[in-house]
Amino acid sequence: MERRTFLTMLAAGAAVAASGCAPAYSEVAAPVGVDPGGVAPPPPPLPEPPPPLLLPPPPSSARVPVPPGPISAIPGAGNNIALTVDDGASAEVIGAYVQFAKDTGARFTFFVTGVFDGWTTHSAELRPLVESGQIQLASHTWDHPDLTSLTSAGVAEQFARTKTFLSNTFGVDGTPYYRPPFGYRNAAVDAIAADHGYTVPTLWYGSLSDSGLITEEYLLECAHKYFNPQTIVIGHANHLPVTRVYGELVEIIRARNLSMVTLNDVFSLPEAH
């Protein structure tokens, strides 16, 4: 071998040794996802677990006859809570309640005030839940007046318009339950309501107090106070704070071993003759 060629090869070998690089034929490719320094990137975050499902409603055989007159609680022993949702001034809150129901299996009775367009906005999402019985609809009049201040014709119009709206939009008419706005009712109002099929004035045991805008802290304070067995509690689909505490509401319900129910889940009605 010529001296010049030998020196050239020797110099090349020294350069390889100095660089610390292995010969090309023995190089091992870094695993996919590992940088050349040998440090693996952090794994992608795990998906959020789905919210826990709530207790199922009682069997239909456990239903009790709806008592005469206005109702504000579920008679008898049990661990049921009927969380009823009034008004619907905010389409966003209506949508959030619908998603809450889908995520957790929560069951609600919505007392619909027909004038609010959020009920129409979310009708396609609501209708399957109504048809399955997970969400029940009832009447909270057309535009939320004090019924005791209206003429007989005015009271009749409130019930007739809402009944038509519910039937056309959801395929149910909301009978036999109605909630008088502000709780204001009398014998004359009840009689006109009954003429339209709304024979059960539905009041409440406790409230989330969110018909107007309140803090999330106060809403949860009300939930802790009123989420008890065999109660009818009202909330409102009017303001956003309730949409930010669904997780906490679920925690209270689960911690107290309560089963969310619609009114149809727990009450049986006399058969029509």
C-alpha cells in the first residue's frame, strides 16, 4: 500500500474516533418519538373520564297516586329527588341542561315558558330525551304572568298557547302538571288550568334561588340545604352560574344516595274513563 493512501485512511479513522460516531453500517435508528438525545416526549394526556352516572329511577311499580290539590313533595319513604327546571330565558342554559342529562343520566321535569325561543332552538336535542322519558315537559304558562291578576280569558290563553306549542314542538302537551308563575294561584286559576288538562298544580319544597343572577357559591349553598329525599326542588334555565356547578350538584346527589326522577317516574295518575 502506498504511504500516501495509508496515511489518508489513518487520518479518516482518527476523525471517526474523535467524533464518537459509529461506522454507518452499525448505526441504530432512534425509535420513533424519541429525539436524538434519547429523551422520550411526554405521553399524550389521558382523556377525561366520563361523568359518573346517577342512580336509576325507581321501577314503575313503585309509583304512588298523585295526591289531590297542589304537590310540593313526593309522598312516602324513598331516596328520590325531583329537580324541576323553570322558565328557559337562556338558550345556552337550556342546552347545558340537555348536555348534563346526556352526560350523567340525570332526569328532569322542565316547566316550559313557551315564549322563550331556547325551547325551539334545542328542540331537536330535547325531543329524543322527552320521547325516552328522561326529560318530562310540563307547563309554566306562555309568558310567565301572575295568573291571579288576569281575566279568565287571559288565564285560558296562557294554558292554551303553551299546550299547543308543546304539542307541535315535542309531541307532548305537558299535562297534567303545571307550575303557576311565582307560585300564585287560586281556585279559579286551578279550575281553568284543569279545563286544559293541567290538573296538578306543582309547587316545591326548596329552590336553587337562581331565577335571577346569583353566585355559584350561593346556588350550591341552596343545593346543600334542599337536596333531600322525596323533595321537589326548582331551578331555572335563566343564568349561567348553574352551568358551572353541574359536577358539584352531581357530587351532592351521589353523596346523599339520591335518585333523580321526573314526576312521571314517581306519580301514577287516575285512569281516564
